[in-house]
Amino acid sequence: MTAHTTLPALRGRTAREDIAIAGNATNYTSYGPHLLRPPPRLLARLCSAPRSVQADWRLGTSERDGGTCSEDIAILERDNEEEGQGDADCTNMDTQDMYGDHSSEALWKGFSRTAAVDDPKVRDIQTPDYPPRDTTRNCKSTNMHPRKLYSCLLAATSTLAAKIYLAGDSTTATIAGADGTQGWGTYLKDRVSLEVVNNAIGGRSTRSFTREGRFTAMANTVAKGDFVVIEFGHNDGGGLSTDNGRSVCGVVNNDYSTTCQTTYNGVQETVQTYYTYLVNAAKLFQSKGAIVIVASPTTRNVWEGGSYAYTPSRFVGYAKDAAAAVGATFVDHQIYVAELYRKAGSDTVNSYYPNDALHTSPAGAQVVARAFVLALDATSSALKQYITRR
């Protein structure tokens, strides 16, 4: 069993507040003389949380006060098998069930504050009204075992475990060295309520990220409902005459299916276009149930020449077309960075580039992270609901 190490807050609340809400709600529902514990998967997540968060859930029960996390998980797994309580059908839930109006009302009031609005399995039971106004929808009558009530609660709270994965180059990556630069992905966590997993790595392009198996490795990690942000473009240019292993095949006659043949490190390779690499990566993540966002690459220092000058790179259009081809959200990160830089002025922006016109200082990276959030907020992506700071 894999336990999450953190419990990201939902919409600005702390993890402790979310768990307290869920815990208080479930404590209202009883079965016989004993309070039921949460399902094993949720309990496993709580067990991996800080002790202060565990305390808010009240892990002990009248049956097993003080039981360890591992003992409680084992007992619940055994109980679920013996009682045949599989996954609950949360689309057929009635807030007025056989366990009493009062307890159900208390449960679902807590549930509605904890659940994610966009979860189709629970959308119709997230209502501040009691009982539901429209009884012809999915919330029709059923007598549901309390353990399945907990399973439904888990279906909502599990959304809290959604993560944001980043794939990109050094402009996004977390830089461990002491050269005075940092990638914007390092600071995205300060502006969203979900955990951010930064898989960006310096010197990579869509081609090298693909060839090295990095997209595949990420796809083996992401879960359904996770968000994946793909942003490349700074290392994808150049020619193949002296192949560096990163340059992509150029688009010929607006044909994104163009391919090139090259030999890199003694190995014959068919090189695709930037667009094709993006489309293939996006489809790979979508096959895992992830929500893909394709972003345009950050801009270089727009004040490098002494006056403001910005021209979108060709990769902006390629990224936009790739996103459209797979039904992913396109975030025009580049233009938002350029606009924030325009407003900041020459002296400030030049201070963001200690070594060259591409790699930002930590202060600059924070501005670029803000630009991403602002660009994201202008889209219809489900990820925007997790923005906590603009």
C-alpha cells in the first residue's frame, strides 16, 4: 500500500482543517454501538500525515482506542473483505437514508465542504440544501451501509491527493547548484493548494525528454485526476547537421508530421517535430487519466537590448496547436511573463538575469511562477480552482 506523504489543502484550507471537517462529519454516523473508522486507503494517508493532523481525525475508536495505524489498516482491510464492502456507488446516494436524517445531514454537510466540485461521482450530492432540491437526479433513495458512506467520503477527499506534475527544462526546474539561478517550477507551490512534483530538468527538449524515457517514467507515476504541465521550447531549436540530441525536426510546409533522420551517439534516430513530441506526451498522460496542460515556453529577457522588445517564439504557436489537437488546456505562459516584465521595467528585470538572458534568479523565477498562475487563471482549466495566490 502506498501512502501519500502529504495532504494538500483544498481551496486555501490547511490539511488539518480538511481532515477535521471530514473527521467531524464521519463521527456523526454510527453503526451499532461503535463508531466506524475510515477506509484503509484514507487511513493510510492520515497515518503518513503529521501527528498534529492525525490528532484531528481521532484515529482511536470505542473498539480500539490507541490502536496503531498499521493495526487499524489491517483490521479495516480484513473487515472489508469479510463484509464484501467494495467500492460504493456514490451516484445513488440519498442524504435521507436509513441511518437517520440527523446523522446523514451532519455527514453530508461536512462532505460538501470537503468534496471537489468537479468530481462527477459526487457532484450531485454536494448541495448546501437539505434535502436535495432535485430528487430526480442521482441522489435517489438507497439504504447504504455506513462503511460505504465512508467510501463515498473517500471518493471526495481523495481528490485532495491530486498532484501537479511539471515536465520542462532548466527554466522550470529546481536548480540545486550555486550559480544564482532558479526555475519557476520551484515556486509554483507557493501559489496553489496542491502538491507540486517538479520533474523538469536542465538541458532537455521534448525530443531528449522523450528519448531518455522521462515522459514514460512520469506516466508510470501519475494517477487519475493529477495535473501534468508540459513546457518546453528553449532547447528544441537548432539544426541536426551537428546533432546535440535535443534539436527537433523542423516543420516543412506547415506539416507537423514531418520527420528527420539523424545519427546521435552512434544510433540512428527518427526525429519528430516539437508538435508531435508534445502530442505524444500529452496522449500518454491522458491515457493514465491525468489532466494535461501545455504551456508556451518562458520568454528571454525582454529588456536585454536596453529597450522593451518582445516577439513570440515559433514554439508558442506549436504548443497551442498541440494542446488543441489533444483537447488539452493551452496556457500562454510566455506572453504573461513578457507583460509582467514590461510593467516591471528594465532595471528590475535585468536584475533577474545574473548570468545570461534566459535563466532567472530566484526573485525572477517567482515572477515567472506568478505569470504562469495568471495565465492559468485566464483559461477554463480545472486546475485554476486550486490557485491560492495570484
